[in-house]
Amino acid sequence: MSTPNARPRAALLLLAYLAFVSLGLPDGLIGVGWPSMSNDFGVPTEAVGLVLTAGTAGYLTSSVLAGFTLARLGVGWLLAGSTMLAALALTGYTVSPVLAVVIGSAVVLGLGSGAIDSGLNAYAAGAFGPRHMNWMHAFFGLGVAIGPLIMTGALGAGLSWRWGYAIVAAAQLALATAFALSVRAWRQRTPVPVPDPPADPAAAVGDAVSGPVGSVAVVAEAPAPTAVRPVPVRETLRLPAVWLGALAFAVYVAIEVAAGLWAFLLLTEGRGLTGAAAGLCVSAYWGSLFMGRVVQGVVAERLGAGRVLRASLVGMAGGAALIAVPAPAWLAVAGLVVVGFSAAPVFPLLTLTTAERVGAAHADRTIGLQIGTSALGASLVPAGIGVLMSHTSVQALGSALLALAVALIVLHAAASRRPARVTG
């Protein structure tokens, strides 16, 4: 690969990683900062639900719209504008005199974050291989982990919680500037050479000509952009694979969030662990998710995205089954780690293979819908599982996760059974 092409790609990869760190930072801030925030505003603890709901509404709206406007606006300007929006929203948190301003800022933050998530995933699905796609999502976990450290450091230094948001707002502003300065570099998608291993030599020839992800790069030195004929929106929305894929994303994120949200309750009330031990086990779950994305990004590049994705879906079901078994706590903990490690590459690889299911001309729009429905899955399904456990017992978590994991396997198989013909 020539040096002129390699340098911009390295720079864009770095920006993509930093953007996903920035997506995770606010999620980590509010968990530590909310007790101080609620005390300052004189509101009850449960008022955090208003902030989270407002953020989800903004996120859902922008992630869906971003997929439909990406071709007109361009990914560079979309990322620059969305990151600036996030910086302004975090500044709103910093200066907010009342909770209502925080809620309004949460909507704006959701709008910016959803567009960043959708835009970067759509770009990366055509330009990055499985390794970088997984690593990009791993950096989101890194951001979630760094956020509490920033807020804890601010509060530990005797500063207001507002300083935590101010620090992250400044980082977002710097990132927005970097995106604005690199707009031209984002205009071309040069796929990296990471095709799935073909079953036979004839398949290799066909993949080199028509594969939707990474195939052209097998023979391409020149940074030729992917040529895709624009198609009407109604054609995209008529494809069953679009809606099956979107539902699969909602189910996947529901499993990931519900496992992390309710595992502490299951391990303490259902399996007899102490609070400290259960907290460490929940951390191990999130850690397995992070490490899984780092490790399996490399594995997916060698074995193929499809093969790793199918194995991961089965692994999630197996881990959920271990959690569902009424056995000692260590088995549930093992199940959590298996679920986390298996789930790690699913979101990035489902995104990466979107064009294979719906066709390249529909991929950007579909990814926007997928990111949007994932936000619904993250908010509605875990809450429903909480209601289920309150009316039955905490042991219902394992059965719910297992049912969702099986549903995810069925949805992915149905969406992949008849790939749409690539348009354009």
C-alpha cells in the first residue's frame, strides 16, 4: 500500500477510535455524578430516568435520520457537526441551573451521539475490516470505563460534578475540530483487504469482483470510492432483511445491557454473593466484553466475519443457559463471562455484514435503522425484564437472556437466508 493512502487511513482510524471513546464517556460520567447532581438540583434519585429517557429519544431520532442523510451530507461533515453538538450539550450540563436544562441537554447529547454512532458505523462497514470494526467498538467500552474515573477525580479533588462534564466537553470540542479539518479525507471509502475465506477458488474469484465488504481491496491500490446508485427510500424499507436485521440489533443490545444491569441483583439476592464480590463479577462481565472485542477482532479477520459471528451467537446462548441453571454462584459468573466474551464481536460484525444482507445501496440507511432500534432494545427490554423479575424472582434473568439469545440466532438466520441483490 502506498504511503499517501496509508497515512490518511491511519489518521481516520485514530479519529474513529477516539470518537467511540467519546461516545462512552458521558455514560460513565452520570453514574458517578448523579448523586451530587440530584442533591444540587433538589430532585429524587429516580429523576435520573428523565435524563436517560430524553437522551434515548434524541439518540434514536438522530441515529435513524443519519442513515438516510449520510449520502447527501457526507460522513466528514456529519461527524464534525454531531461532535460539536455533543460538545455543546455537555457544556449545557456544565452550566445548567436546574434539572430541566440537563434534560434538554440530554436530548441534544443524544442527537449528537446517535449521529456519530450511526455515521461511523456506516462508514466503517465499508472501509474497515473485522479487526478494526471490533477494536472501534472496544474503545466505546474504554470510554465508559474512563468516564467514572474523570468524575471521581473531579469530586475527589473537591470540585463540583460540573468539572467532570466540562473536561469531557473540551475533549469533544477538540475532536469536532479534528473532524472538521479532516472532512476531505472522509469522502472516500477504501476497503481494507479482509474478505471472508472462500469455500473454493471459484468463490474467491467471485468475491473479488462482487463482495460487498473488503473485496475490491484485494486488487485495489487506488483509493477508488465505492460506487453505489442512489435508490428510493421506499425500496430500502420494503426489504424484509432490513427489518429483521434491525430487530436483531435490538435483541442483541437488550441481552448486553440486561446482563450488565441485573447481574448484580441476581448474584446477591439469587445466588448469595456479597455486594463486593458481585460488583467484581459484574466488572468481569464488562471486562470480558472489552477483551473479547480486542481478541476476536483479530480472529474474525483470519477466520471470517460470518464464521465468528455464528459461533458468537451460539456462545451467547450457551452462556445464558449457564446463568439460567439453578446452581452455585460460580456457574452464573462463568455464564456471565461467556456471554460477555461471546457477545463482544456481535454488534460490530452484524454492522460489518449489513451490506451482505441488504445490498450495498441500502447499507447506510439500514445501519441507521439498526443503531436506532438498538437504542430501543437497550431501554425497553431490560426494563421489561426488571418488571418480570419483580413479579416472579431474580432467577428469571437467566431464562429471559436464554430466550433472547435463541431469538437472536433465529433472527440472524432469517435475515441472512436470502441476501438482497446488490443495487448499483
